[in-house]
Amino acid sequence: MDEFTQSDVSFGGISRPYIRPMDDTEFKIKKAAEQLESLDYDHVDSMVEQEYFFSKTQGYFSKLNAQRWLITMVIGILTGLVAFGIDMGVKSLVAFKFHYTIYLHGYCEDCFWLPWLFLAGVCIVFVAFASIPVAFITPVAKGSGIPEIKCYLNGIKVADVLRLKTLLAKAIGVMFSVSGGLSCGKEGPMIHSGSIIAGGVTQGKSTTLPFMRTPFFTDFRSDTEKRDFVSSGAAAGVAAAFGAPIGGVLFSLEEGASFWNQQLTWRTFFCSMVSSFTLNFFKSGTSSVGWGKLSNPGLLNFGDWDSIGSAGYSPQHWMGFILLGILGGLFGALFNAINYRITLVRQRYVNVPYKIFIEALIVAGLSATTAMLLSFYSFNCRKIMPHFNIEPSDTLHFGCPEGYFNDMAGLYLTDQETTIRRLFHYNGLAFSLSTLGVHFVSYFLLATLTYGVGVPSGLFVPALLCGASYGRFVGHVLAMLLPSWDLNPGMFSLIGAASMLGGIARMTISLCVIMMEATGQVQTGLPIMATLLISKFVGDLFNEGLYDIHIHLKQIPILEWDGPLVLRKFTAQHVMSQPVITFNRVENVGRIYSILSNTTHNGFPIVNKEGQVRGLILRSQLITLLKKKAFQVSDRKHHKLYERVTLADFTSDYPRFPSITTTNLTESDKEKFLDLTHFMHLTPHTVHYKATLLRVFQIFRTMGLRHLVVVKGNNKVVGIITRKDLAHAEDSIQEKRGNPHLTAVLSSSSESFEVTDDEQTQGGSFSFSPNSTSTQFETYGRQLGQDGLGSKRSSGSSSSY
């Protein structure tokens, strides 16, 4: 193995960098990350596009805006319908499972083995249905999908993340995984489902089903338009999950979207409202409420807080809220740390389909066994008291005499929504302290094991359940120690649920609003917000949020909102890739074909004879031009030849553009020329090679760039920066900050490194002849690096701009 990774090793008390060989798992993850590509969020401002829009009337733009709102409404409706279908499926399957489990328990006169065998068998079968599509068809459907959507909105093209087959695997899979008793929820996958719906509707066609190709919405076949709709779809998923339209908008802004504007805010809110209304309409209509009366705005119902006054609190209760915030941060950090270690083990040993499938079945059997064992052997028979706010029909005797209920079975042998409502709304000591403690520990461990298993699974509900258990535990303890404070354990359960979710996901504003909307209680906003801030602060002392952990475990080059201030010490020249392959305005077809065939670059600067940048052209554009054969015989400009190619030709194959091998050029074609002037990006973003790396990061991140051309004062091209150049630079600098040896090296290089005139010339005019051999390309490729999104020139790792 010729790949290496750096770590620190101590010799005589002095930390020194040590280069160790990568194992197979690290090597595969690194190679998979290098194959990722960026999305083109930067608008291509070409002459062809300018002329196209110049010919349009105001009516065209009004129609375009109306279509955006129509698409937004359709996304909301479809997301609500998918949520309704998942909810109905889960309720039916869970009702079937627990009905016969309880029936068999009574049939065999309180025996353990018969109901356990049935429950474990049903759960394993359900989870098998959930795991098969993930393990054998579309692995990207695993988990909640939130990290993948966050990466997509950040500008990274994740394979199959918005495919129709992924939606089917996600929707059907989460229905069976939740019904199979796994410690997961359906709320997280709803966010991914809404994003997939948004990504599909906007294209007017399907890649999975080629016959579904319509002429509609062709103007929205671009990464920029698709990104905005996916943001709305993610918000619609949150709105459908929690009945929280405003929370959905804030979630999309806080956790998902990397780019935002005022119009997008309005459309996203409208999409969230439509999604919540659609789900509410069908859920209420099919329930006892009846059609036309709306009472079920989301998949997760926290119960009626108004009728029982559960949401009240007094100033002295803040001591408990602060304590819950600290516990939420600690438990959240512990959850993330354990799951991180489990994920490392999965990456190393559970990395083939049959192992992923078998692991899911084992976790299903373990979850069912835990539920039955605790319901049988670790419970308290609680007498049904009037002040408990319990309906006798809402209890499980399960081995307890008449007039009593099994408090552990009431938490485990029912659906998750009912468990949350019981923890929130049962009054007094309806649950014993031992039951709450055992439930928290067992569910906490099951949840850490389940997140990342090969099924669609959400994180929200397990976190809420864990937090609700220890929140109610703390409320009971404080009520016993301070009886004069008149503590409401349901309120502490709510605050605990928020603190746990905040400690794991590190969300603040969006989660606060989601909890407020889900409970319908504005007065809970202040304690929830304070608790979330405390849990985030405490958790950040130990590690980062779970979604970010899983992104970094896959080595995906995501760019955070802000770059570290240490980037001020470095400049663009430290990370740029060079020399750069460039094209002339009128370029030889054979040279274009040779370069595209032997490199994986996605963007090429257009330069004049002096090597000064005049534009930028994308790989997909060049392939389209080669396929259309808009060639000319001489290298002089012919202004009419470009009319053979229209703007629609560049979007017809979106989002999967053809390969260079589909061009079928003859030898005579390769001797001709292409005039790129009308198709190139006329105003590409450039940066001076002495610009600080922090400024480069801000430009790249704010503008959503895929390529940033590095120039010298005379506008000569000396390098190019891509996403992975910045991501790798940030990671390596952070690793080296505490190492005095490497810090000295970097400091000296920052002072002495300079782009020479030779490097400028090489970067600005490196060229291949039409007859260049593959050996020449391989030699150049090893010098520049060809895989992935790009990397530091000085590191010798791979690059693909």
C-alpha cells in the first residue's frame, strides 16, 4: 500500500510527525471521497445565455416565477402525501405487532417465551424488508439522510442521493425499520424524502425511469435552481414530521442550506405550510376527528398541553433546566463518542452487503429481546391514581393485577409517539425512578448502536425519548427533594428531550422553534432555548455534532460557514493546483479531445496569447460542443458557427452528462477547431495569488464556487483552487497547529514561497498536441494529480478541477 497518513508519535517527550501506512478501510474511504465532485452553483454567464434571455419578454420571466411557486406547491403536497403513507404503514404494522404480542402473553398465562419469539420474529422480518434495499440496492438510503443532504446543499455531488430508487428505499425502509422496533424514528428520513421529491419534480424527468421524460421545467435543469428547491423540500420534510412549518424553514437554513436569499425564504415557508396542511388534512380525515377538521399537523404528536397545563414553570425551576442542559451536553457528547467508535468498527468490518444485512437483523433481534426482558423482569406495578392523568384504557397490565399497570411495558411495548406522550403528560410518580433510569440507559445504548445500521433511520425520536426519560427522572428527584417547588415532571421531560437532541445534533434556533410549534406553547421557548444553548456549549467541549461526525468519517470535503482564523497566515499560492491546463478562445478539436480523454478536470480557464484569463469553460460544455460538432476549418473566428448549439443543448442531459467516449470523432474532426468564445463563462471569479486563504475561503464559500482561478497582477493564470484544496488545507493546518516542528516549517514557507515567472508561464500555457501520447498525459497527471475534487499542490495528493 503506497498511501500514507500522518499521526503524531512521542519520542523522549517530544511530539514528532509520524507517517504510517493506511489500512485498507482508510484507503477505500479516501479513494471514495476523492471521486466526489462539486456542483456548479456558480452561474455560467456566457454569450449564448445572454442572447437567449435577451430575446425573452417580461411575460417569460413572470411565467418562470409562477412555475417556481407551482413547483414549490407540488413539492409540499407530495411530501405531505409520502409522510401520510409512511405514518399509516407504521401505525398498521405496529398495531399488528403489539396486538398479537400482548394476546400471546395472555394466551400462555403470562409466559415469556411465546410472546418473545413472536415479537423477535416479526421485528426481524420487518427489519429485513427495511435493510434489503439499503444493503443491496442503494446504500445512500441508510440512516437519516441529513448528512448527505447537508453535503449536497453545501455543493457536493453525492451519488444517488436524489434518485427515485432512493426515495422508495427510504420511504418503505423507514416504515419497516420503525415498525421493527429499532431505536430510530421516521422524522429524519422525511427530510431526505422531501429533498428527493424536490430534486425530482423540478427536472420534469426521471433518471431511474427513462420513459418519464417530459418537456416541462427545462429552465430549472441546473444545479443552482435544483439546490433552492431541495432546500424547500428539506424544510417540507421537517414540517411534515413535526407539524412545524417555521421550524422547517429554520432547520433548512441552520442545518442544511449553504446559500440563501429572501425569495427562497418565502417559497420555503410556503412549501412547509403546504406539506403540513396536506398531512394534517389526510391524517385528520382518516382519524376519528373526521374530514375537514384539522388536528394532526405532523407525524409526531406531543399531545395536548393546553388542556392539562403541563407547560407551566416557575423561576425556581431554572436550576433544574440548567442542570438538564448540562446533562444534555454530556450525554449528547457521550452518545456521539460511542457512535463514532461503533461507526469506525462498521467501516472496518461491516462493509459488504451481506454483513450489513446480517447486522441489521441482529440489532432487530437485540432490540426486541431488550424490550421483552425489561417488560418482564425490570418493571414496577403502579396503581392507577386519579392524579396521574391516566385513562385505564391507555395502560398495559402485562403481569400486574387489575387496577395497576406495568410502567416499563408502557414505555417499550407501544409505539414511540405514545411513549413520548406518556412521558410528557403523565402526572406525579406514574413511572418509578428505577424504571426511568433503566429505560434511559437501555434505550440510550440501543440508539447508539442503531444509528448507522443498514436501514433508513432517524435520530430525532431516539434522542427525544432518551432525554424525556432522564428529564422526568430529574424532575421526580427535585420534586422529592424540594416538595414546596410544585414541580411538573412533564415539563422537565420536555426540557430534557430538547437538551438531549441539542446535545447530539447541536441545533439551537430551529430545534427551539420546532419544539414550540410541536407543543403549541410559546412560554416554553425561553427555557428550551437556554437549555439548547447550554447543551450545545457543553457538548462542543468534547466533540462536534453527530451529523458532522459522520460527514467527516466519510472524508467528504464540506466547507463550514466560516473558515478558521489560522487561514489568515496562509495565502492562495499555498493550496492552489498548478500548472493549469488552459485553452485558447479558438482551440484545436484534437487537443480538446485528448485532454478530456486523459484528465478528469471539470473546468478549464480560457486565456489569450499572453496567458491572461479571459473566461472559463466546463467539461460538460466541451463534451456537448464536441457531440454537436460545431467545428470550423481554420483557427479564425466564425461568428455564425456557434448557432449550431443552443442553450437547451447544454441542459438536455442534465444532471448526468455524457462521457467523452460518446463523442465519436473522426481523425478529420480532430484537425478542426472550436470557437469557445460564445460558450465560455465570461466573468469567472479570480483571486490574486497573495490573497489570504481566509479570504479565498470566504469567496469560495459565499459564492458557491466550483473553481477559483488564481492570477498574478497582470491577470496571468498561475493556479486554480477547488473545494478539496480548501478542505484539505483547513484540516492539515488544524492538525499542525499544535506541532512546533510543522508550525515552523509552515511559517517559513509562508514567508519564502513565491510564484516565479517560470511557474506563471507553465501554468498559463501548458499545452498538449493532438497527438500527445498517453504516457505524456500520465506523467503530467502524476505531477498535477487527477483524482477527486482537488488538493494541495505541495502535498502530492490528487486533484481534479
